[in-house]
Amino acid sequence: MTTVAQSTANRSMWAVPMAKLEGISLIDHLWNRLSGTYGGRWLKDFPDMQSIENWKEAWAEAFDEENLTPQDVAEGLRACRRMSPDWPPSVGEFIRACRPALEPEVAFYTAVAGMAARHNGEPGTWPHPAIFWAAVEVGAHDLQHCPYTTMKARWERSLNEVLARGEWKPIPAMVKALPAPVVTASSRAKAEEQMRKIGATGIMNQSGRDPLRGWKRIIAETDNPNGKRYSPGIVAMARNALRLDAGQGAQA
């Protein structure tokens, strides 16, 4: 036998009577608001009580599937009054109005700007975590270098798949990069000693060759994800040597 408590627990939150709404449910409240906004254009599709109950059940189910909140629905009502004041929305149109930031094209440009900000060490603005995770799946490089017309189908597919999950991990905080090691006389001497051990100075001092060849090789391998790894001191020395050479060339 199903108890009243069990029956209430199984009901959509949109169908549960609310004391603050004088005992009517959220879906009843939405019905009243849409009826008041659109009048006869809204009511003409509901000739009897059964059609109204069918509407309430279908819209509540859609809201649950989309994980809408009462705040989302309030935004949807405002958007409908602004963008469609004369014609009532379908359930799909209303859901899109509830989350304007998740319109695919709007979300795409949000993702482009957000990924650019993170590339520059800033967190970026993310109205919904699904936009961030869709951007991660598509890839920052493609977002930055391909127009929306090219990315449209791929972006919409990724965004819809991420939204369908219903739950999203928090957006990771930005981790500031550590400053480059300070090159001191002591660290310079240690780096030069390590350079001698790996033979870089020998390459640099060979007659007829670029004296910066060894430093350039170190930077090239450091910038290559699959290249050889060097200590931070050596990398700092290499970058410093190349900067000094560039400065001297400019002066000349």
C-alpha cells in the first residue's frame, strides 16, 4: 500500500503544493503566469481540464529532465515577455529561454573568451560548468582558431552531451605559474658546470658554428613535450643567453 508520504516523495518537485504559493504547486503557478501573460492565445490550446493536466505533467517532466531550478524558470518567464510577448512558447522554447547562456552560439563565444582568459592566467567567466567541460572536450586550440560556422555541429554535439549528464565537476581553479628561477653568480657557475658535463659548451665553442647553438638546442628540447628535460637552472641560463644576444644584436 502506498502511503501519502511515499506518493509525495515520488512526485516531481514542480507538482508539490507550496505554502508560500498559497498551497498551489510551482507548475500551477507557472500555468497561471503564462495564462495571464498570453491570455486567449494560451488558453485556446486547452479546451478541458485533462488537457491542462497533460500540460502540467509534460512540462514538469521536461523540467526535471533538464534539471531546471525555480530561478531558471523565473528567467524563462522574463525572457518570454521580452522576446515573445505575443506568442506563447513551446516547452522546448521555454527551456531555452530559461538558460540563455546555454544557447549553443552564445555558449560557444563564452567558451572562446573563457579559454582565452585561462590561457592568460585568468579564470574566465563561466555562467554554467557545462560550457567549460564542453570547451575542454572540444579543445582550446580549435575553439580559438575555428569560426563558429565550422565548429557549430561539433560544438552543439559536445555541449548537448555534457548537459545531458546532469551533474558536472567544479571548474578547476587557476594555478599561477611559478616565477622563473633567479640567475645568480652561484647558479650560473653550477649551470655552466652542468653544461660542461653534458657537452653543451663544447658545441658552443666549436670553430665555425653558431656560439649559441647549445643554448638554442636546450630551449628547443624544453619546448618539445617529448624532448629531453633539463634542470630549471640550465633552462634559465639558456633563455638569458638568448635574450642577451638579441639585445646585443639590436644595439649593433
